[in-house]
Amino acid sequence: MKRITALLLTLILMLSLFGCIRISCSAPIRYSNAERYTAGDFTYDESKVKKVEIEWIAGSVKLLNAKGTLSVSETCDKELSEELQMHWWIDGTTLKIKYCKSGEKISLFDIDKKDLTVELPAFADLEIEIASGYVQAEHMLDLGKLKLETASGGADFQFLSAKEVKVDSASGGLNFGQVSVSGEFEINTASGGLAVNDITANEIDVNSASGDISLGKITAEKVDIDNASGFVVLWLHSANEVRIDSTSGGIRIKLDDKEGGAKIKFDAVSGNFNTALSVVNSGDLMTIGDGRINIEIKVVSGTVTVE
């Protein structure tokens, strides 16, 4: 859980609004090259941008792919001064979007919730830092590398294709529908559940301090789960290596290929192993079917069920 501790420390700093607002006070938002930024909604040419960076403080961020001339807009339940409107700048091939003007003072206890909608070029890299809000993509989203950091809120991606995915979340639920990642799918969450309906990735790495984990129809070379507290559900369609380390909470594993089966090494301080499948015991290994998937499970307390 060392990574979770580091995550908490990092996102506590992020809650101070990207290093600009101290807890229980207000201070100006600051970022470099402020004079190059423009205020308000805008459009841009997709061919000019290969990467998008978003720093948002409060409200939602809605993402979608589009072609040609792309638009970026925000809405708020009150009229915004130019200083409080989003500010943007295309630096080379990187589009940078900020919550407001650099130097603008914002109180931690009186923040305008603004909803941002961003049209993205297909296969662009995307980095999002959001202090308090929700990130969502309702339609198919094709990206390069995705990096998301959220201190309070959550995310919902219905259809996601990317080279790499890394999400750091201090608080909030993370929901994914269908996911296809050519590289690593990495999730670090301190508090909040993770649910994925269908995932294909080279490597899946999940670290959770508190919250249920549900990964459906997994196709991956390697799956690595560290879970301190919560229920873990894995539906293994195809995998080579699976490692689960759980402190407290049940574990349920569904094997799609029961003939191929799995070799399971189970180590528990206080826990039970249950299965209705035929098992051959050999030392500390339990073999189901041909033992194609290597599974290592360590639990302090909890029941493991394989079906």
C-alpha cells in the first residue's frame, strides 16, 4: 500500500488547487506563460493538436472525439467574468486548458462549478487534473496515453481505447464499460470502487485502499491486484499471470475456460478457499483443469471463491 500512501499525499496537494490554494483559505491560481492564454469558448483545428492538458477545479469534464474544427466550451449557472472564464493556449502541438485566469483568487469554500465539454482529436494524448468533479465520456473515445488525477469525484468511460491508461483517485467511483489498452491499465484509488465491464490490456495493475473492485471479461498477459479493504471480483477470459493481495474482503474468480483452468497458490492468515470445480492438490498448489493460468492469492482475512 505504499503507492496508496503516496497517492493520498499527492492528491491532498492537488486539493489545494494545483499548489495555489492553501487549505481553509483562498489564494490566486497561478501558472506559467499566463500572458499567452485566451479567455472563453473556442474552436481549433484537430491537425494542430497532438496532446491535451486540462486542469479543472470544480464541475464536470465531458470528453468526445470529433474531426475537423473542434470546439471547447464551458457552462455555469451564473454569468462569468473574463477572469473566471476558462483560459486556453496551444503551445506547439499541446492544447492547455485552465480553469480560470492566472492570478485569480478562488476560495476553497466558494468555488464556481463549471461544466467543461472538450472535443478531442482521435489518438491524442490526454492529461486531466481535477480537484472536485466528474469526468465522463459517453461515446467511443480513442486516445493515445490517458493520465487522470482526481482528488474528489469520479469518472465514467463507456468505450475507451488507448495506448496506456493511468488513473490516480483519492475519492470517487471509477466506472468503465468496454476498455482496450495496448499497454498498461493502471488504477490507484484511496477511496471508491472500480468497475470495468470488459477489458483487454497487456497488463492490469490495480491498487485500492478502500472500495470494491470488479473487472469483467479480462484478456491480459498479467493482472496485479493490491486491495486493502473491499470485495474483489475477477472474470478471467484469458490471462497468463494473476496476483491478488488482499487484507480484508472476499475474492471471487470466474474462469471462462474451465478446461484450461488454473494453477492456484493460496496463502491466508485467516480465510477460506471454496470451489465446486474439480481440484488436484500438490503441495501448496491447487490445479483446476490444465492449469493454464498461474494465480497467486494472499489474504489476511476473507473468503476466496473460484467458479
